[in-house]
Amino acid sequence: MIDYSRLPEHMQGAARRYIENGISGGSFLTEVFSNRLVQAYGRADDQNTAAMRNWADFLYNEAPRGCWGSPELVDEWCRVGGLVGLNVQEEI
């Protein structure tokens, strides 16, 4: 089970939708999952700026392999539909 609780409350739903369903969560979230933390920092609101260490910890400790690391991985994660899409593909 993925623990979203350390992320800012207003971002937990977007992070969940991205990871579970591959739904893009906007420019900040895309930069975070693309591992472009400098760009993410530039797009962050005050709460996300204060939580950047939590975001990094979340990626390393909670986010599934394959859903973050580069813009290409983010595009592919969205294309397959996140964890739900991956699970459907495994059943076929």
C-alpha cells in the first residue's frame, strides 16, 4: 500500500490518480515524477516548496518503479494507465 500521507494534503489525490491511473496531475507533479526537481521547485506553491524533501522521500520509498525518473517514463506511465493499466495488461 502506498502511503501518500507525507505529501501536502492538496496534492495527495493528484499523486494517487497519477500512480494508480496514469492521469497527469499538472506541471508541478509532472516535473516531480520526471525527476526534474529544479524545475518542479520553480513550479511549486508554498506548501510544495516546503515539502520538497518529502516529495523526494516519497519517490524513493513509496512510488512504484517505472512511474518516475524521466519525462519518457512519465509519458509511458500515463499511456499504460498507471498501476491499474499495468495490472490489466498482466491479466491478458
